[in-house]
Amino acid sequence: MSEHSASPATATSTPGTSGRAVKAVIPAAGLATRFLPATKVVPKELLPVVDRPVLQYIVEEAAAAGITDVLLITGRGKTAMVDHFDSRPDLEARLAEKGDEERLAEVRRPGELAAIYTTRQPEQLGLGHAVGFAEAHVGDEPFAVLLGDEFVKPSEPLLPAMLDLQARTGGIVLAFFEVDPAETKRYGIASVEPAEEGLSDLGEVVRVTGLVEKPKPEDAPSNLAVLGRYVLPGRIFEAIRQTKPGSGGEIQLTDAMGLLLDEGTPVHAIVYRGTRYDTGMPLGYLQTVVQIACERADLGADFRRWLGEFVNPGGSGT
């Protein structure tokens, strides 16, 4: 692992070469105020989902798609995220002495997933601002962005198709999921049209004609919301530098992508119909823990039995 610093306002970028992205960026510098006071010391990304932190699920998702170079965009007080992917010789030695090979393998697994690099975002000024700090690491090549508070079910992957789609089109590739129209004010929302022929083998692909950040329901062009997965060309960094503060006074990645769209960069998306886990708010986090616990081979049966008794004590239906 290594730590380096970069600025979103330095160096100019030129269009990179096409090809499948091999690096991923995980913006994880936020203050996680919805989870205070727990996140005063513990990064939200390290909150456990049963016995693995959220961040590990996300890095595992990247690794399963063939990406093993991951840059974490961190903030103050979040060094524990990097430590999670480091080795622990003392703990490993103790487990080895006890002959606990199963737990030893689990402790070593995070460090075997990917090469982890870090850089720090000194101020939290928006997702676009955070992604801009990746320029020194990824250069002009296409790269994936995985938000640090959501992931998809491993048996229903999304990222491999997104990487393949970007390699074919050379532009921006997004992922969408359908939301209740009343919820559009929480997400980036897209207007779309049918994609050109020859892309249907990669899933439910649409061509994006417009993006708007957190519109009111009456202003939303659709109910297709941006899922926290992006595959971007290297020229996004120049667009970020040109982007003015938008929603919330922040530099929005949605606005930077809109600049490229206006300049003619193709933007496609895959409408994802699989299982998405959203740990960005307490309710979604708790739902994720329960869902994954219920699916665990070692816990599921007993946990589901207890859960049924808890929500319906005595089986009275009241």
C-alpha cells in the first residue's frame, strides 16, 4: 500500500486510450453524519455487515470484476480503512499457533484482494471534487468509481458488464435502478433513449441523453436513478476542473459528466435489476445486515428462526 497526494486542479489531461479499465477509485472521505456518534471514530465504510466491513464487500466486488488496483479517497480520521487491508502479523501468528486456519484465512483475505492506494481529500466539497483527486493515480486511462456505501449481490454482478460496455463505447458508462418517483430528490436522475444495436448482450443498455442532480419529483425526467457505480474516461478530470459548484454548493460528478455529454461524449447505462445493498443510511444499513445474515449458510437458518419469533412472538400474528 502507498499514500500519495494529488490535486484536482493541477495538470491537464488528454483523451486516454480505449480498453478495459483496470483501476478503481472509491471515494470514502465523507463525515457520515447520519451515523453519528458511531462514526465519530469508526469510518462508516468499516461498519460491519455481520463480520466484514462494508468497504471489504466493495473491494471484493471490484476484484471479482478483474480490478486489483484500488485507490481510496480518504479524509481525516479514516486511516483505519487502510489498516483493514494491511497485514496483522501479531494476530496472524496467534491464529496460526491456535491452528485456527479458517479465521487466519479471513484475516489475510483483505490484503490479498487488491493493491490498495490512498490519497486524501482535505475538504469534502462533493463527489466530483473527490474523484478529481484520482487523476495522478489513474492518468488518462478509463477507470471505475465505486461509491463507498453500496454494493451488489456477488451472484448478480454488475461491474463486469459495465467495464465491457465502456471498452466498446469509449465514453461514460453508468448504472441505473428504478426508484419510486417520490424519491427522485435523493438521486441523480437520467433521461434516456434506446441504445444502438449491438450492445444488448451486455444487459439492459440505454443511451443517456441528460442527467440532473436530485430533482424534485415533478421535475424528474424519469425514475431511473444513478447507482453508485461509474466507468469513466480519463477526460473526466478536465470536465471536473470546468465544473462550477452545483447542488449543495458542491462540485457534482453528475454536472461534470453532463459537460462531457454536451460535448458529444457517448454516455450509456445498464439498468440493473439485481440486488443492491444501500448502507448509506441507518435503515438501509440495518436492512443490509439482516438480508445478508439471513443468506449466510452458517447463520441463516438460526437467524431467520429467531427473527420470525422476534417480529411475531408466539405466532399470534399481532
